[in-house]
Amino acid sequence: MLAYEEIWEPLSDALGDIEYVYLIPDGVLNILPFSAMIDEDETYLLQTVDLHILTSGRDLIPNDYTRVKGEYLILAGPDYDSNSVVSASDLAVAQGKRSASLQVGIKGAGSGLRGLSFAPLPGAEQEGRVIIEQVVAGDGKSNDYFGNDAQEQILSNMTEPPEVLHIATHGFFLKADDNLKKRLLKAQRSADIHVPPPGDNPFLRAGLAFAGINTNAQFLGDIETTNDGVLTALEVLDLNLSGTRLVILSACETGVGEIHDGEGVYGLRRAFQEAGVAEIVSSLWEVSDAGTQALMIDFYRKMLEGVPAREALRETQLELLDSPEWGFPFIWAAFMMVGSYESSGFKVQ
């Protein structure tokens, strides 16, 4: 209730009876679950205000992107322990590089991710399969990848952007590593190429886990980054997603990152927006596997029935709020959507 009193209550008088509100947060407010703020009557903001969260004022201006109308691309439940993503010969070469000097560029930066390890997410695969059934039942087209097939290179090899991209896996945002930063700076003193080390570049510390990450983690930085099992936010910037209507990052902490006042959050959410995506659904904290599955399945059902994505998410959260099992804000408020003016369903003539 304190957050409501400090942040939203001062706006209430100015808003009056207005229920639909465009919101452009700044600073730490970028990662605040506004919908979960509660007033003195114990009513959540989700129940009284229809929030449309934008990144900046430019999101109110129509853009030149032609929205893609096509397939749903779904990657869910990767096999993190797969040993067939990178060849044995490439791993052997990488192991031999351990005694060599640290490389520069993205490969060198990738060594800061060594040690990553992720537990299986059986609920993520189940979530993906149920969504596919819904898409097919609605006469939609989909390409889907699970287990060992849910590899990072599926995204980098796309020839056409999908209409909707759904990724159900582990996400992460690592803290700046000062020790690594010092090692990289030292290695670069005599190099011709200078790149920001991970301690300075949040796009290298945010990522999504794909098949083979647990097997390849110890070799990150010494193997090719296009299919090493981890997709960093920096790599997202190179994806072919111009015109993609919606990206759903059904993973933990995909909405967090390094906060820059006046510029937003530098992490996965920002990277997908810069890659040309109209709307992004991301999470603000570690989410419940079962709760996420319940939210996503109902969200897709509404969306495939023709409800605009932003409205579908809000309606789903309202229904979960009334659920004895999923009515806790920890469950339904974890995911937020950020999008453009046109994503609201309005068209500027």
C-alpha cells in the first residue's frame, strides 16, 4: 500500500474517472509491478486502471514497420544437458584454448558466463505443447522446437520473422563482474580491437538458456556463439524480428536489466524492442513453473479468439486474481507487457 500512496495516489485526482492510461515509467519504476499496487480499500490497480506501458514517447508515434502475419514460432523446454549441440571436435579444440590468452570481442566476453547451470523445466515443454494445440485448433501455423531441438541457432537462422515468438526457458541477468572486467581490460591493452567488457555492457549479462548450455557452459568464449546454448541480449539485436507482433519471454527475470535514468532498462526486453518487436511480455522476478503455465495457456486462448494481446493479458491476470490457487500477486503480476501505441488496437489514419 505504501507504493500506491507514494507513486499512484498523487496521480489519482488528475486522472479522475479515466480508466485507460498510457504509462512511460523511468528509472527503477521500469521494473515496478504497477498492476499489483494496492490501495487502502485493498483493491489492486489492475482492477481499476487499464495500463498501457510504453518505453518512451516515441512509442506514441506510428512507425513504418509492416506487421508480420504468419506463423507462431515456439521454443520450449530445451534440453540443457544435451551433448549434441556442439560437436565433440569443436569442444576438444575449445578445451585446448584454455591455456591460450583470452580472446577479445564477444567470444572473450562470453567467458564471463562460464559456470551457468540450469535445471530442467518440464512445465515449460508442457506449456509449449498446449499452446501449439491451441494454435492449430485456431487454424494457425506454427513451428515448434523442444528438448534438443530447442537450439539457439533456430533464431539466428530465421529467414522470415514470425508473427509471434514464444520462448519458454530459463532467463537470467548477471551482476557486473569487476574481476572479469579487469582481466578483459588487461587483455585488450595490446589489442587492435576494443570492446566493452561484460562489467560495462548489460547486453552481455542478460540472456536466455537453450539446448546444450549446461554441457557447453565451461567452454563459453572459446566456441562459436551462434549456437553455444545461450542467447545474450547483444545477440538478440542481430535477430530478424522487424515486424514481429509479439514476443513472449516465458522465463525468469526477462524484464530486468541495468537501469539508466531517462533511457530505460538495458537487458532482454530492450534488445527485443530494438530488434523491431511491437510488444514484449517479460517477467520481473523468478516465476512459478505451474503458475506461468496457467497464465500462458489462458492468455493464448483469449488471444487466439481475437482479443488484442495486451487486453488478453490483463483479462487473464484478472481471472487469476480471483483464483484460489493462482490469486497471489507473486503469480499473476510477474509478467508485464510493454508495447507501442498501435499495439493497443487503435490505428492512426
